[in-house]
Amino acid sequence: APVVGVLALQGDVREHLVALAAAGATAREVRRPGELAEVDGLVIPGGESTTISKLAVLFGLMEPLRARVRDGMPVYGTCAGMIMLADKILDPRSGQETVGGIDMIVRRNAFGRQNESFEAAVDVAGVAGDPVEGVFIRAPWVESVGARAEVLAEHGGHIVAVRQGNALATSFHPELTGDHRVHALFVDMTRANRTAESL
Ligand code: GLN
């Protein structure tokens, strides 16, 4: 099975570990550069993106993360993790950096105060069957994408799922629903990349 890490600095790490294991991966926490070096793919969880950013710098992970994403390691970010994968944040907080990897501009907390949390059925390209139950928690949306990024889903006229090469990002949290199809898509991406690298 492909080894998929979950960046375990802050956020809903455990839920991703459970979802990844259910989707057929060997899942483990990543906190150090040495642990990052050993995984075939990585999930960046939901949480608070400024906190995750600052801890990544503090733990010496920011540059290794950028290097591995640049080298094509499969990476999946949910919510705060989506923000971490954006090449640009519209409204960054001071000291907030991103790993980047997806040519997109995200707006943090975009769905606004009235709707800080809500659920909605979302059709995700590449996920067969019924729509995914999207759990949005103070979620970002994607303002715009560049030519290399592919929009996989929209909600209310806003982009909420994007893929660029081996990088995948969703505004919402499939790890909270018990439906592991998005994680299965990511585990498949990781498996395919590992096979390609070994040829
Ligand atoms: N609003 C959070 C942020 O800006 C993200 C929330 C989440 O990950 N559920 O980082």
C-alpha cells in the first residue's frame, strides 16, 4: 500500500488518518523533515492555516514541503490545507506563508459569517456516483485559477475543488463524513505516482 502522511502540526489529523486507512493507504503522521522524506503522498488537514504555516516554518518543514511538492509528490489539502497549497492568498494574515503548488488565488473564510459552517451536496469531477456531502467550516473558496489548474467542483458559483497535476485541494472536509471516495481518489493518485517513479 502507498504510504500517505498527514501533516500533523495542527488540525483534524486523526480523521484524515482514519479516512486514508479506509481508502487503502498506510497512513502516518508527519512532523519532521525525516518523516516527510519517507511518505509517498501527503495530506494537509483542515485547521487554521496561519497556525499551520507558522508551525511548518518553526519545525523546519516549509522548504522541504515546497521541494517535495515541486518534485511532484501527491498532496491533498482540505480547507486550511487548500489554503496552504495556493500559490496566492487574497488576504493573508501577517507571517502567513503557503507551500503553493496550485496556480490559484484563495479567499480565506470566504463563505462568510452567516454560513460559517454548512453542508451541501457537491458534484466532484473524478468521483463517481452520488454527490459528495461537503462539510464547509469557515471554508475558503477559490477566487480564480490559472491555466494549469483544473476545477473539479463548484458550490454556489464558487470554486471549491481544484487539481493541478498531483496536487488536489477541497474547500470542504470529506474526512468528516465517513465517505472515503475523495480520499480513495487521492490514494489512487499516490499509487499511480509511485508506480510511475519506479519505472
Ligand atoms: N478558516 C480557516 C483558515 O483560514 C480554515 C478552516 C478549516 O480548515 N476548517 O485557516
